[in-house]
Amino acid sequence: MSESNNLPQSISHKKLYLLMLKAKKDLLSISESNNKESEELNEFLHDLDNLENIAKGIIKKVSSKNDKIFREKSSNSIMAIDAMEVHLNMVIQAINVFKNDKN
């Protein structure tokens, strides 16, 4: 009870902000935050791996232009698929840059 008698009746925002800056960080909350960030990163990397595998599979199918799926398509359709192949290659390059970044 005597501790509550020592508390100030009011405090300014500036003083409260300065106290918060000087306060020690709660190690438990930092650990939980790091675990959540690590979990989110792992999930994102897993999604990138899936995207990379799918992109590589599509590129492999597109590069075999004599396949039945392309025989009856117009030249515009084939050009669109070629453009998609280029973009998928850029996706794979971007994924590799992100995964190999050490920072």
C-alpha cells in the first residue's frame, strides 16, 4: 500500500516517453517476437520454394514447344506463353537473390 502512495498523480507525455526509452526491454517479449518473425520467415521461404518449383515445372513444359498443348494455339498465344516464360525466369532469379542475401 505504501508503494502506491509514492506514485505521482500525473505525468507528462514527454516524461513518460523518456521513461519508456530508458526502460529495460522484456526478454520474454523479445524472444516471442523473434520466434514469430522466424516462423513467418520460414513460412515465406517455404512458399518461395514452392513457387520456384512450380515455375521451373512450367518452364520445362513451355520449353518443349512441340507438345500437344501448343500445336493448335495461335502465334499470339505462343508469344504470350514465351513472355510468361521470361517472367518466370525473372521470378526464379528474384527468389534466388532473396534466399542468398545474408543481411
